[in-house]
Amino acid sequence: MFKYLTVASRLNQTLISNHLFKSQTHQILHNLLEKCTCMKQLKQIHAQIILNSLTDQTLTLGKLVSFCAVSDKGNLDYAQLVFDQIPIPNKFMYNSLIRGYCNSNNSMKSILLYREMIEFGHSPNEFTVPFVLKACGNELAYWMCMIIHGHAIKLGVVPLVCVENGLINAYVTSGFIGYARQVFDDMSDRNLVSWNSMIGGYSKMGWCKEAFLLFKEMREKGMKPDEFTLVNLLSVCSQRCDVNVGKFVHLYVEITGMEIDLIFKNALVDMYAKCGDLQSAERVFEGIHNKNVVSWTSMVSAYARHGLVKFARMSFDQMPMKNVISWNSMISCYVQGGQCGEALDLFHEMLNLKVKPNEATLLCVLSACSQNGDLVMGKKIHDYIHNINSTDIVTLCNSLIDMYAKCGALRIAIDVFNEMPKKNVVSWNAIIGSLALHGCGSGAVQLFEKMQVEGIWPDEITFTGLLSACSHSGLVDSGLHYFDRMSSVYGIKPEIEHYAGMVDLLGRGGFLDEAVNLIRGMPMKPDIVIWGALLGACRIYGNIEIGKQILKQILELERYSSGVYVLLSNLFSEAGRWEDVKNIRKLMNDHEIIKCRAVSLIEIEGRVNKFMVDDKRPEISSDVYSLLDQLTDHLKSVRNFYMSSELSESWEL
């Protein structure tokens, strides 16, 4: 009837020339709204509604709000502005806005609108409840789920399958799987969505047995599974690392001849990789003809998980298309493999290609900076986080604290902690651990007490850092006090790392007998860390007898760890027990134990370089050894100068 680009002017002319009645005008505008495809057209129609005094026509305004709130071409903010100008919004308008906010990740607004809707006297219906339940699930608002569940029962809409599916999804998302199962069991008419929601809930919780029992019941009742059902089953197999059950799902698909999509094939690759069956993962991957970025990324992650950095990089380089998750997988692979320099190089390449890093990328790169001691790069990442206004993201701030502490910049780590707008228990653990790392035991104790004042409940990691801080600062009494309160006050059962901290604390303080008694009273078998801590104390205080007892325990535990053998050798050599030193070296030779070579790091022009003893790499050896020779000659000349000066002074005396 009208061309939309000129709808305003033509409509005015038509209305004036033909003297249409108000009802006819309303009908024309209503019909135009039905054909509206963009906000420009909608605003023209809205202008005509206002000009022709049709703002009391709730049916037309409802259509307008619905288009703005629900359509992909709409504008939710505009819908809210229109809604706010309506004196008495109807149920349809509320439903449209609730749905719009729920789908736009502003779920709390949906919940608030639902409450407002009830306060205005509108009864929710089957179109309201599912979206509000979805919003409750997004916000993990279990309490609101219960209230809406009660409303749904009172209104008589619970028997509707869409409402019951919404309840299952909301309870599952909130972590209340038992309530979800109760709703599921009471359903008189279940569809495929109902079964998938329940199986997906068990999968999310890692309840493999329950998921497969429900899958069995599903098939017995004649309900055919789809790709989503099977992907959920593969997901729980991946979590439990149960490759045999995963193979059952794979076999089921092959036997039934069920048509599967790319999502299932990618999930199959991921399942085999996480369950340790790399060959099967490769075989499934090679059989995918229409590989997408997820397929390739799954394979990169599979190689990374098995420590095959070279193969991961080959797959990464072959990818026809990469997304940020692909880059993250490869960067993470390098970090996990200890190749932090390569991880940082790849990050630079990612930025050069204009790929925008996300939170996971920045966390990986900060971890690489921590391991590499690369303070310059760490500061650049901090600046980047500040520039993109992400300094309020708690996880990033926690990683910054850890990075600065491990790079030696404790003061900056403390500043980051103090400036955080929000802190969680991980934040407190990070700063307490940072103070422990730098030997600031008193500061760590003060922060722990402040943590209690602010109502943050400590966890087992908090006490690991706190005991370490007491150990490094010689605060034996404080360490014993907190170790006792750990279980008596906070109800945290000490794990082996806490006992290791206490052994280290007592050992460094010279209380070797008390440390031995603590080890004997442990509820678990001591590991190499426990014995290593005690052995370090034996070396400090020259206790040969306990050292020999530890040797017997170490030989039973871990024959091939070089660190403890070196400690024993040093203990015996410092005591002049050369025969024992000889025996230790013989043990190392017999078991082909090679002493770990120390690595030194030096930062040159913003790049961290690694050096090892007797490092003869051509790209560094000539310049480095030339400089070292110059420094050695300089030190010798300075030493000779001071020695000659001292001799002259003594001769004069």
C-alpha cells in the first residue's frame, strides 16, 4: 500500500485527502506494523501514532513494543521508552519486555518487570512464566524459581510442557538437580526437550550413572534421542574421563545409523582427547570432512593436553580459520609446556593480526609472565587491561597480583589488591601468598586477620599461604596457632600440603624432633615434599641421623627425583661424610638420575633470555662469554687491588 521510505508523508496526504476516521487510521498503522522490517520504518509509524492521537490504542502500541523488544531488528531501549510512556501497560507488553531482557542477558530486569507486573494486577500466563524462569536460571536466583513455581501452580499453568521444561532448566541451572528431577517425574507429557534438559542437568553435575540410566529409560519409552542428547552424554564422559562409556555412545550412533551433525563429531574428538585416547581422537578428526574452527581447536587442545606441543602447533598453523579460542588453546599449550617465551611471541602475533584477546587470553599471558619473570610484558598487559576498562574483573586482578609478586614487584601487587573494587577469597589468597613468597610473615598474618574482619571465610589455600608465610619468617608460635584453628575453628581438614608447611616451619625453627613426630601422626602417607622439607632442615642444622632415615623413605617413594639426592649429598659433604657422598652419587648413577641444570634469566631490551651452565648456543655464546670474561677480569683486578691495599696496611702496622 505504501512505500516505507515515504510512509509518513504519503500517509498524512491520504488521511487528509480521504478524511479517514480514527479507527481506519488505527487499522492502517496496525497493518503497517505487521509489515515493519526495521527501526526506521517503525519510528515513522510511531510518529503517525502520536500525530493522530492514537497513543491510547494499546493493541497497536503492544505491537510496537513487541517489535522493539523481540525482533532482531528492534531496539530494546526504544521499547522501554515507549513502555514507560504508557499509563497502564497490558500483559502482552510486559511479556514482550520480559522476553526481550531475558534474551539480551539482562535477566535481573526481567525478574523486576515480573514483580512489577504482578503488583499492577496482571496475572502471568504460559507466555510469561518460561522466560522469567529462564531469567532466574541465568541469575542463579533459586529463591525466585521457588516463588514462580508456586505462582505457576496457583495459576494452573504447571501442566503445560513449556512451563515444566522451564522449571527443569531453571532448577538445573541453579544447581538444584533434585527439584528438577521431581518436576520431571511429575510430568504427564514429556517431550524431547524435557529429556534433554534432565540428561543435560546430570551431565552438568558430572553424574554419569544417572544420565545414562535416564538415557536408557528414554529409549525404553520410545523417545528417540537427538544430537543434543548424545552431546550431553559425551560431555559427562569427558568430565569423568570414562572412555569406555564414551565408546558406547559412539558405537550406539554407528549401530543405529543415526545421522549426526558436526557438533556431535567435535564433541567426540573432545571426549576421546580428554579421556586420554589420542589415537581415537585423531581418527574421528580425520573422518570429519567439513571441519570448522571448533574441530581444529579441539585437536589443538587434544595435543596440548598430552604435552605434544609440536603437533599442537602444526595443527594450529594448518587451521584455515582461527578464532580467539584457537589462539588461547595454543598459548595455553605453550604455557603448560613451560615455553613461556613462545607463548608471549604468539600473543604478539595475535595482536598484530588484530585478534582481540579475551579474559582467558590475558590470564594465560599473565601466567606466562609470572613463570618467566617478565615484568616488562606484565606491565604492558596491565596497561592493556586498564585501557579496555577491565580492571574491575576480579580474576584478572588476582592474576596481576600473582604476576607482580612472582616478578619481584610486591609493592605493585599490594597496590593492585588495595585498588580492587571487589575482592573474593582468591584475591585474599593471592596477596597472602605474595607476602609469603617475599618473607613478609607479619604482613600476611595481619592481612589474614583483616580478612576475618571483612567477613571473608578462608579456605584450604588461604592456610597454605599463611603457614608458608609463618615458615619463611620464623613465626613458629603463629604457625602452630593457625594450624590448630584451621580445623577447630574453620572446620578445614588439613591436607598434605598443610602438613608440609608445618614440617617446613618446625624444621626451619630447629624443632626437628617435633617435625618428625608430626609426620608420624599424619593421617596420610608422607610424600616427597614432606621428606624434602625435613631434609632441608636437617641440612641447616647438620642432623645426619635423621637425614639417613629420610634416605630410606625417599628410596621407597621416588627414586628418580634429583633434588632430594642433591640435598642429601650436600648434607653429607658439609659434614665431611665423603663415603656417604660417594654412595649418594653411586645411587644417582645406578638409577641414571641426572641433576637438573639451573637456569638463569636476564631481561635485555624487553625480552627475557634464558642461560644455562656451559651454554654454547651460537646466537648468545660469543657475546655473553666475552662479557663474562671482561667482568671476571674486572673483579679479579678489584680483588687484587684490595688485597694489596690490605697487605700494605698490615705491613705498615
